[in-house]
Amino acid sequence: MKIILIAVVVLAVLATGFIVAAGPEPHIVIPGEVVWKVGFMPITSTLMASWLAMAVLILGTFAMTRGMKLIPSGAQNFIESVIEFLYGQVEEIAGEKNARRFFPVVGTFFLFILVANWIALTPIFKSIGWTKDYGHEIFHEIQLKAEEGKPFDKDKHFLAWQMKDAGGVGLAQTGAGTFKFKIHSGEEPSVALDRYIIALAEFYTDFKPSADAAHGEGEPEKADVEAAFAALQADPKAPKFIAADDHGHGGEADGHHGVSSHALGATFTALDFPGDKIALVYPFFRAAFSELNNTLALAIFAFLVIEFWGFQSLGFGYLGKFFINPLKNPILTFVGILELLSEFIRIISFAFRLFGNIFAGGVLLLILTFLVPFIAPLGIYGLEMFVGLIQAIVFSLLLLVFAVGAVEHHGDEEHHDSHDDGHHPGGGHADVHHLEPGAVQAH
């Protein structure tokens, strides 16, 4: 009986999800969406998310520690416990002396990556933003090419959702239809316009063309274009193409160049959407490390700080493990070249590991939310919290291990291996030189 009851509840939740929470077809973009520009600098949704993570860390730390007490309690006790635990882990690997140098950077990396990954799972991410009206955007693209008097020089793909206009704010409907349109390279603006008329009629009305004119290449049939235009005009909620003659101007209106339809023999200067529009939501926030630019920035900084610590500890002797006299030891010379290459390859490794995991997790959540609203995403959210933690640990731990390797004197490992419990192979006692407690050999 219990199994039947659970099954009924699960099915009811699934049905409710498909009716109430079914979102539009996912729109997956690798680069961060540009929210706005400041001069030449684009402010992307992933950059905004990075700033938000910084604000959470700074304000959260201030709020938890503004009433500092000698005997900590509450929030102060929690944050001190976290910092003490992290410092203990760094000290165990790097030793007491190096831990004091490395911890501020390693700890900051860990907390920043962790907070950025976890806040990306909150509802404000990918759900709040501004809309881009693609219905007018497509017509505008065709207008620009018509004004130039040239065919399109490359393919242009457009994908958008059917959305309600709520006082300037776009709201995607439950199970919103997805509008797709492609302008082909070498296509004349008049042909693109005719296909666009057919595509809109297919999307907004019951019109069906005799051929795949809207999405295929080549000029559509005149009869199909005329029938599609008539279907749009007959439906009061469908888009309306405004002819140049309606404005009382020959080919231009309100500064906009007209686009001539080859099939209809008319020139259109504007497009009106009296009902639902075609648009996409460009979110203000998207997971900070779901864009390669941000992970690459972290990787480059990690590389620079590792090299800085190496030179700080060993001076120009730090270069000794990369550049070895080939006459002295050809094998070590080759190994040194590989070591030098590996220093730069780390940048790629750092950047792509973090980016790949976070981006893939975001795509998985998006797809599952679309396919199975309510139920399946819950388990994935838990998994993504774990992945966010693991990625913060891996990035910080690798940074720490590489830093320890950078500050060691070249040949330390061989020197220690030549000793056995403080005795020479011949039986004589030797001076024993120890590394810092907990130091790691990492080359």
C-alpha cells in the first residue's frame, strides 16, 4: 500500500511539474552573456557572478566578525573553525614556515571558488535578467543587409522563446514554444524576408507551407508566401508586417530602410507584435566558472604566484631545474625542458578542469529541469554542491602542491634518498638535514 501511495505522489508531482513548471527548450551558450558595456569592456553574467561571490565573502566575513570576542561563539566560532581547519591542512602539506606564506592565497582561492560554485545553485541564477527581442532583431538584420544592397556573407542562427510582454518584462510561458530561424550565407535579403514571413506564420498560426520553405535553402514558392502573409494578417495576435505605403513614405519610415518582398511585390519597413513576442532572457548572473575566461584568469594568477614564490625562495637558482647543461647530463637537460613545458601546461589544466566540470553541471541541470521538472533536478543539485566543493579542493590543493615543489631546492629529493637513517652507505654517521615538517616533494 505504501509503495502504491508513494508512486501516486511521485506521478502527481511529475504531472504538476509538466503543467506548472515546464520551462522552454534550453538555450545553451558557452560565452557569458553580455549584460551591458562600460566603454570597451563588456560586463558579462559570469563576471557579475564573480563580483557577487566576492561581495558575499567580504560582507559575510564582516558580519560574522564585527563583534569579535576573546572566547568565540556563534558565527565567529564557525568562521574561526573553518579558517583553523584550512590552515591546518596547508601546514600539514607545506610545513609551518611555508604555510604562513601560502595560506592567504590558497585559502582565498578555496573560499572564492566554493562560494562562487554554491551561490550559482540559487534561484536568482539564470532566471532573472533582461530580454532580447529576437522577433525584431531578425527583421532588423534583414533591413541592414537590404540597405547595403548585398547578400548575407555568413550563416546566422536565431533561437528564441514565445514570451508574454508584462510591462516591458519578458515572461517565458510554461512549456513555451521555441522559434528557430536560419539565414543562409549568400541569401538575398528579399528571399530571407519571404522565408521569415513563412516561419512566423507557421509558429503563430495553423498555416502549413507546401514545402520546407522556412528552414530550407532557396527561394520559397510565391503561393506559400502569399498564404503565410494572409494567415498573419487574419490572426489579431500574430505579428504584422507594416508596408512602406502605410507610413506614406516611398521606401523608408522613421529612419528605417524598407525591405522588399520578392514574392509579394511590397516593401516593408517595420514589424509589430501585438501578442506574444519572440525573445530570450539574458540572465544577470550565471555560474562564474561556467565561462573559460574566468577560470583562465584564476589559472594565470595561480601560475604567476607559483613562479613568484619560486624566485622568492631560490632567486635565479630557481631556473636551475629547467635549464641544465647538456654536456653535464643530457637526460636531466631533457627532463628540465619537460618541467618547463609542464609549468605552462598547468595553466590549461587548471582552467579547463574547473570550467569543464562547472559548465557540464549547469547544462545537466538545465536539461533535466526541462525534461523532468521538480523531481530529477533535486538529486542533481545535491551532486552539484558536492562537485563545487571538490573542484575548490582540487584547485587549491594543486596550487599548494605546485607551490611546495617550486620553493624546494633542486636535488633535495635525491639528497635525502642518499641517506639511510642518518648513515652513509659505508657505515659512517652523517649529518641529517630535514625538510620543514610535512613538506611534500612535488615535481
